[in-house]
Amino acid sequence: MHDGPSVIMRGLTKKFNKTVTAVDNLNLTVNKNEILCLLGHNGAGKTTAINLLTGMLRATSGDALVLGHSL
């Protein structure tokens, strides 16, 4: 059993090249039994953030932990 937050993102950044930064220094904590909703305009980085959390993309910098496991 994992104690503590379910999801922790610290300084999560994803750059696709020198001019395109999709997620820039994202810090977020989601506690057990909380519901998260990402809202933002098109191109805000919502899908990229989820893809970083699921392991579909590798972060340029920062880290994310899901149930205590680093991605």
C-alpha cells in the first residue's frame, strides 16, 4: 500500500526542439481520492502532460511519481 500523494510532478518539462516547449516546469500534486481536471486552451500542453505521466513521452527535465514510482 502506498502512503502519500498518488501523483507528484516536480519541474516537469517537455521540449520538442529549441523553439517548442509544450510543458514548462509543471509542479502538481494529486492526493489519494482527489479528482484532477486539466483545463486550458488548445496548445496549452494538457495532452503532453498526460503523455508524460503515462510514459508515452520522456520528459526533457523534471520528474513525475505515480504511486511512488518515478517515471
